[in-house]
Amino acid sequence: MEIPNRYENLINYLTDYIFTVIIKDGITVETNHGPGCVHVTGYTPEDYKKEPDLWLRMVPEKDRPKVIEQANLALEGKEVMPIEHRIIHRNGQIRWVSSKIVVTKDAIGNVVAYDGLINDITSLKKVKAAAALRNKQLRQADKMASLGILVSGIAHEINNPNNFILLNTQLFQKIWKDITPILDQYYKDNGDFVIAGMLFSKAKEKISQSLDGILKGSDRIKMITRSLTEYSRADSGKLNEKVDVNKVVEMAVLITGNLIKKSTNNFSVDYGKDLPLVDGNSQQLEQVIINLINNACQSLKDNSGKIRVMTYFNTERKKVRIKVEDEGVGIKESDLKYITDPFFTTKRNMGGTGLGLSVSYNIIKSHGGTILFNSEAGKGTSVRVSFPVNESLN
């Protein structure tokens, strides 16, 4: 019995293509693929007739078990649920399809055929993946905004007791300086004596060192909280600052200090002398260097790997340059050309979104700068960022 044209047109409209499997005595005797299969798979109905196993061969190995299970259920006449799986198009592209199966039985319930309704859902999959990623980015952006407010508040709370420590340590240093000559004279006249459970001859230097250590530690806390407060402030977006690149790198190194200590025992920074100022936004440039240092740290196999950061002025090109070198896993040559593309990442399993270098690239470009990658898989990566110098600033 032929299907009326309007029903045939409706089926063709709802599906990209249909294939039919004819069964006799539980065995597949014939498979027919509709003309739409060329658009979805790149193969013609004739190709499928020449190679009966083509339909399975073009399914990636990981997806084959569920495709085979779906076909077996249809052969047994059981209920078959729709599935989604990938196929390898004739041109080598990976596509996603939705496969539904309708089983036809004879009067006594034997399966005589089944029809597969195939829809290409590649575009839908991409849209869903992009939407999921955007939602993740929005959640991250909201988290970072909240973090900025928290950091500012925490920095204020830390600074209050730290200022108390700083002022009192400075007072005790002055006290110790004033009483040391008196204690020295007593030591000279009466010999050694005990102070804070130690002999004065040994405690004298240790107490001085301890006070110096407390003062330096307190100063470092003050620097870190100040840098975090500045980094978490709202970015004006304007490129109207006179930026000292050395200060930008110093701030980035301070903020990433904990990650650096965990990642490597071989970190060094070489600051170029008398670097010209550049036009720009210091907070945005800090973001670039923080990202490059983070990437370098994450690339190391163990903490014996080296990371070197340096700044210098190329007099011939009149460019201020920042270079970040690491002895990490490196980047494959085939991946280098995509490294600044949005959403491209080689660290997806580590939570990478593929946005760090893309954002950094756009920041550098907006500053009139360039970024150059030099990498070899297994040996490490060198990233060089260059910024033009505004002669009027210097």
C-alpha cells in the first residue's frame, strides 16, 4: 500500500533521511537508504549497497555499542528508544544525529522490517554546548564580581590588625635599640645572663632578626592586601594611564605568589632598567601577565621545572616587551594557530574554558600590542608580549 504524497512529504519534512531494513527469518536481507543520506553522511544509497557494513563503520567506536543495541532490539521486535550518536561524515567531519526506529511486524508478530528516521542535530548540539558554556561564564563572572567585593572587605579587615602589629613592632625595635647598649654593658661587667630563656650572647642577634622578620612580614601583608584591593576594583576600561610595565609584572607576581611557590622551585624575574612608559590600563595588563604566569605554572610536570619572567626594551623596534618562559609540557604545533581562539583549550579536563588567552589577546590588541608564542611539545613554551612606546610620555 503506497503512502499518499502528502504523508510522504510530511515524513520527509520531519526527517533528514530514512533507511529501511528488510528482515526474513530474523536475518537482515536488504537495507535501503533514502536520498537524504548524502546530505547527512556524504554517502549515496549506492555506497551503502556496495558496503553493507558502512552504516556501522562510520560510527565512532565509542558510540557503536548503543547503535548495535538499538538495531538488535529492533530485530527482536522490542520497544526501541531514540538515541543520539556521532557519525563520521565522508569529508571527515564529526556530526551528531538523532536516530529513531519504527518496527513493522506481520500478522503473527514476526518482525519483517524496521525504518530508521535520521535527523542531523549537529547545529543543535553546538547551540546547546555554547549556551551551557555561556551560562558557566556568567556564573563565573558573577562569582568574580562577588569575590571582588569580598576581597576588598577582607583586605580592610586584615589591614586593621596588621597595622597594629606594624606600629608595635616598630616601637619594640626602637625599644630594643635603646636598651641593647645597657644590656651590653651589663654583659661586659657581669658576664652572660639569661633573657627569654636564652643566654644574652645568643639571644641578642636572634631578637633583632625576629623583630626585622615581623616587620618585613607585616609589610608584605600590607602589600598583598593593597594589590588584591586594587586588582579587585572595577575596571574603568579606559586606556588612559601611563603604565610602568615593571610595576605591572611585580603586582602580577605578588598576586600569583602562592601558585608559583606550589608549582616551582625555580622561578625568576628579571626587570629591565629604565623602561619607557606605555599608554594603557594597568589593571588589564596585570590580568594578561597573571594569565600567562598561571598557564606557565599549570604546564609544569613537577616543581623542578623553571619559569622565567623578564621585561626589556627593544630599542630598534621601540617596543617594551615582557617574556614568560617555562619548561612545561609545551603546545603541539597543530594547536598553536588556535591558541588565542575563544573557547579553545588544551586543559578542558582541568576546568579550562579557553577564554584566558583569548581575553588576553584582545587586551593586548586594544593596547596596540602583539603576542608571539614559541613552543615545542614536551620542552616548554615562550610567550613574548610587545607594546609600543608613546614618545610623548617619556
